[in-house]
Amino acid sequence: MLLLILTAGFALLAIAVAALLKSKDPQRRRSSVGAKIRLAKILAMALVGWLYVMFNLKRNIAQIDGTETAPGFWERSVRYLQSLF
């Protein structure tokens, strides 16, 4: 299961990087600073989404096993960040 999550995260990262590096009009390219900021935003959203899925899967597995615990600091933080997006 962890391998599946890691593979999906890597694929999402590769797609995001490929989309940013591919320019439709070479004369109308973004500045390098603007491209880096856009890339950072996309990667941050992908990371938050990936962590959200990971924590939800972890919580669901814990519920099935009957070993559910209170959410930790990182889980609460990711849920808050996910609500902002």
C-alpha cells in the first residue's frame, strides 16, 4: 500500500514538472522567478494532497483494525491546510 502511495506521489510530481517545463509559446516564457514560484505552489499543493490521502488511508486502516487513536499534530495540520485549498 505504501508503495502505491509513493508511486502515485512520484507520478503526480513528474506530471507537474513536465507541465511546467513545457512551454506552448517559446517567445512568451515566464521569468525564471515566476516559474519557480508557480512550481513551488504546485508542489506544495501536491504534497498537501498526498499527505491528506496518506493520513486518511492510515486512519481508515486503524478504524478497521480497531486501534484508532486521536489525530496527531501533523494530521491536524494537513487537514487544516487541505481545508484552505
